[in-house]
Amino acid sequence: MIDDQLAQIVLVRKSLMDHWRKRQENLKVEMEEENNKVESSLRHEKYKYEQQIAQMEKHKTDLLNDRNRKYEDL
């Protein structure tokens, strides 16, 4: 009788431990997915920022070229 009770306790604790391990694995996967989303978002924002800088540089160059042409025409 005591062995049966002890066996039930051990089985319950083993199932709790298995459940805990499975939950930990799921959390790890979820964290990796979130990390990938954040990294992807950061890369996207960096790309947009670099594109804006390139557009501003081109605009600046165009303005300078235009003003130089006007100055040379004087």
C-alpha cells in the first residue's frame, strides 16, 4: 500500500517535471522568435535610416551643383 502511494507521488512529480521542462522549451522558442522579430525590425529601421541619409546626401549634392552652376553663369 505504501509503495503504491509512493509510486503515485513519484509519477506526479515526474509529470510535473516533464511539464515544467516542456514549458521551459516553449519559452525558449518563444524568446528566440521574439528576438528574431526585434532583430529584423532593427535591421529594417537601420535600412530606412540609411536610405534617408542617402537621399539627403543626394539632395545636398544636387543643391550644391545647382548653386555652383548658377555661380559660374554669373
